[in-house]
Amino acid sequence: MLDKRTMQMLQLLVQTQHYVAAKELMEHFSISRRTLYYDIQKINDWLEKAGLPLVRYIYAKGFYLDEGSRQAAMRLIGETKSSLYALRSGERQVYLLLYVLLADERITTQECMERTGVSRNTILQDLKQMKKELGKHGLSLAYSYASGYEITGDELAIRNLLSHTVQSLLHDGQEQLLRDLHEADPDIPSPAIILDWLHDCEQQLQLQFAEDSLKPLSYLFSLYLKRIKSGHAAAYPPEQRKHIVQTKHYGVIQSLEQVVQTKLPREEKGYLATLLLSAKVNDFELSAEHYELPLLKQAIAEMVDLFEMRACVVFDQRVQLERNLYIHLQPAYYRFLYDIDVANPLKEVIQVQYRDIYELTKKSIAPLEKLVGKAIRDDEIAFITVHFGGWMRRQGIRATALRRVLLVCANGVGTSRILAQQLEGLISNMELLGPITLRQYEQFQEDVDIVISTTKIANPRHRIIFVNPILTDRDKVHLLSQIETISQSSPSHITAQTIVDLVKKYAVLEKEEQLVEEIKQVLQQQKQVKRERKPMLDELLQEDCIQLKDYVSDWREAIRIASEPLLKNQSITEMYVQAMIDNVEENGPYIVIAPMVALPHARPEQGVNRVGMSLLRLEQPVSFSEKQLREAQLIIVLAAVDNETHLQALSQLSAMLSEEGNIDRLIAADDRETILRYIKTYSK
């Protein structure tokens, strides 16, 4: 039988979807390493008697339960009775934040202790950290000795904080915290009722909300309604309400009053309507075209123009790209206008995995910022990045062939596209079906070998592999390992069982099955994802690719002379030089990307043999326009072999040219060595 501490430890492992380090468990429960391993053994004895897989330990990572074990253990200990006592410090602070925000009156320290089962000192430390976090959002944690704590500040800021918190909890698999709050306070409207109402809204609004928006919306509406009932009103400016009340979204909010049996102030109905307007959608019905925003469509077209120019790429399916961007940005437009924060839990992953595309996206969103009259936040830029990234080919590793694979994605059109593209680059000879939404899967009747899904499927009819919406290299290795297991392929490398069979010749094994599993995990860690290497700026712009001249007769001669180093090293052919000239004659001086900087380029199939770059510095500027406009003294020829290999070097070039004064310094350079020093500085 498990005691209180070991039950709490098991609950923590059950609620956690990743490894938990030994040090973290020791600190959380204030126990020694010896006691920790004794407790884990007690848990494993209990699991073994229940016929469940054991808690595993992986060196340098920690303890974990696989997904099947977690689900089984959760059912056994009672899924709906997950103890708040098992929360780690960060999770406990989030729970306390929500607990204080949703209370009808101030909360005392004693009440916080009773809710979480920790000591007064621990609660005071949690509240201290919570106060710091609130300060980042312009909010305060007010305290009265007589009555306790409350959170004060602008109501719209509080609701944005609630939005970030709810979305983070759901993304991290901590929905149980939200359920506990609802169970503890019957005055909070049921998210299930709100969810049914949202499905009715889809019919009335002739659209389909993205599935990863529906659950957050259901919780947020219920929490905001609780704030409204408690007398916390949002000061919504009349000039903003004037537009909102004319939308269908405002009309459907009227029906919410009947669902929750609460009369809502006009300001609140306007605020809640903007939540619907700003929610991510999968698609619009054709009959909803009267909602379209022509100025937004124009800004998107200009944004794609800028991205193509800065990234030196051409999108073959540009019409579909612009449509997908519009599907995402129409709701985002209202978020920008009305300062509604939407946390992007994938932002850090996107910034790392698609760093070059992210930086180029940041430099291409000026038309959108001009339209809404304010800077676009990094979370939103990351969302836009996945749309551009989804149309750019990436190189991956290849796995054993599967005939038919279905992709189910609940994360909207942009993420669905980029995930499909990653899978196509990862799995060879695959017929990829989809992506489809979770609701579309419920109607799916075809036979497939495997379903790859970003979300849990309640009643799956196929073998399911769960993946993150954007695959890291580690995710790719894990996915390939799962595919190998499911397809029962025979990998050519040494297997865990092979090693164990060899050891058995010389030793007696007590727990062979556990040893096989741990060796599998270690072998999996050794796998490496082979990806196409992208050269840095100083690898392309070397000394023999840099020329300094006084002047040229015209822009055509400038392109020809600038191309000579690439012709000499056979990176390009004469056909490519002519294609660059033809592009300017046909499309105008679009290659002048900054004052005094031109970036001639053409398509890879027009004469590129390998990726390359060359630079021509002129003492006297040359005009790329017949009207002596769009002059340049730095002519940088780019030869790209695809839509991505050159992006790292191009991003570094962009960073160098964006630094104030650098263009003038490069033009004034007396020798190639000076230019090379700048190139080296930015090639990191």
C-alpha cells in the first residue's frame, strides 16, 4: 500500500508528460537520494501488483512513465481525483494565481495552505514569485493582514494573463488544474456547456474554429464569465464597440446570455465578441466572404512580396500560401487591433528550428504593422513564420517505407502544413493523407497503416503515433523509432535485444525486460538526425568572391561583373547571369533591397550548379532605374540551389546590412580585408 508521499510522487509522475529529474523529486519532497530510490521501488512494487508497467529511469534524464502506463495508472488512482498536493512549485504558483483571480473575496495564507497541502513558508515563497510574475504584466498582488490577498490592476491585462495561463496549462497537459478549479467553485460556468455553445456558433458564423482553439476558448469564456459575475468589468472603449456590434459575432454573444442565464453588460458583450473574432479558424465557408478585409489581403500580398525579395525565393503555390495566411491573419487582425494576447506555446521551438525563416519574417511584416498601426508581437510572428516555413522544402532523414499515413492535426492550417512538409522530408515512399482535423477523422473511413496525430484521439480505429506540432530533431528520432516498432522492420544496426543476448552468455540477469527497455532508450539517444548543412556567410563570401571597382557603365554591366567570381568557380552559368538581367528588365528594380544595396538573383533551375554568393563594391553608384532612382554601390549576387540552403547566409547578410552605419562602412572600405572582417563578425 502506498503512503501519502509515494502516492503524491506517483500522481506527479502520472501528470507529467516528460522526464522528472531525481534532483527535482528530492527537492520537491525534501528527501535524500536513498529515500527517493526506496520510494520509487515502493511505487514499482505497487504497479507490478496491479499488473502495470514500472517507472523507468534513464541516465541523465530522470524518471518517467510511458504514455500507456500513465493512462492506466491514472485510471487506477482516479483520474478525476488528482491531488493538488503533488504539484511542483511552478505548477502550484499557477494554480494559486488562478485561485486568487477567481475568488469572490480576498484569499488568506491559511486558505492557500489548505488548498495545496504545503507549509506557510512554501506558500509565502510561491506568492513572492507570483508577485514578480504579475509585475511583468503591470499587475499587483495586494495584501491585507485582516483579509488576505487579491490581484489588482487593469482588467484587460488580467484577462490577457488568464489567456496566457490557460493556454500554457492546456499545452503542458495540465488541464486537471483547471478542472480542479471548476470543481471547487460551482459559480464558474461549465466549459462543457460553453463548448457546445461554440459548436453552435460555428454553424451561425459559417466557419470552423481550429481545434486547438476550441478548448482554450471554452475555459476562457467560463473564467471571464466568472470575473464578470464577480463585478470585475472590462473597460472597453466605445470606439471599438462601435465596429464590433455590427458583426455577426456580437449577435451570437446574445445567445450566450441564455446559455449561462446571465445578463451581460454591452461592454462585456463587445469584449467577448472580439474573442470569437480573434480565435484561430481552420477555414471559412464560401458564404462568409462578406467578412473579408480587402486591406488585409493587400497587406498579405505585400508581405509575401517582401519575404520573396528578402529570402530570394519564389513560392510556386503563392495563391494557396496567401489564402492560408489570410485564414490565419483575419482573426489575428482583431487580436492586433484590440490588444488581445494569444500565447504561442511553440514560439521557442519555432525560433530555434526555423531561426532563419523567423528572422526573415520579422523583416517582412512591415505592411501588416502599417495596417494595424502597431508592432507585431513575437508570438504572432512565430505563427506567421510557420506559414512561410510550410512552403519551403527542408531536408531530413529517411525511414522505412510505409504505404499510407494519415496526418491528424488540431493546430490550424499553418502548423498543419509545416508538419506535413516535415513528415514528407522524413519518411520515404510514403503516401501522406491529410492533414485533416480531429472532427474530420471521426468521419474518416479509409484504411491506413498509421495515423500521426498532434492530439489525443478518443476512439481510434488505427495505430496512432502522437507527435508535437513542430518536430525537433529529437522528435524525429523518436518518431522513426516508433515507426520501426510498429512496422516491425529489421533495422541494420545493433538492437537492444542483441546486446542483452550477448550479456546473458556471461552473466545472470534478474530483470531482463527492464534492461532491454533501458538499452533501447540509450541507443535511441545515440541516433542523430542528418540534415542538409546550410553554409554561413563567410563560407560563401570569401576573398576571391569580393571585387572592388570604381564604376560601371550601367546596371547590366554591374550584374555581369559582380557575377564573374561565381562563373569562374562554376557555381553558375552564363544563362543565370542573363536570367538575373531579364528579371530586372521584366519586374523593375526590385533587387535594390536597401539604400545602396542590390541583391540580383534568379531561380535555381535557370543556371545554378551550387549555392554561392559574390560581392561587387563600387566607388560610384549605379542606378537600376531609367530615372536614375534606386541606386546601389554594393551589388551582391546570390545563387540559390533551393528555397532554403542559402537562408542562414542570407540571414547573416541581412543582419550585417541592417546594423546602422554598416552599409556606409562597407562602401568606404579600402580593401577586401576590411569587408571580410565585417563578414566574419556576422557569420555566427
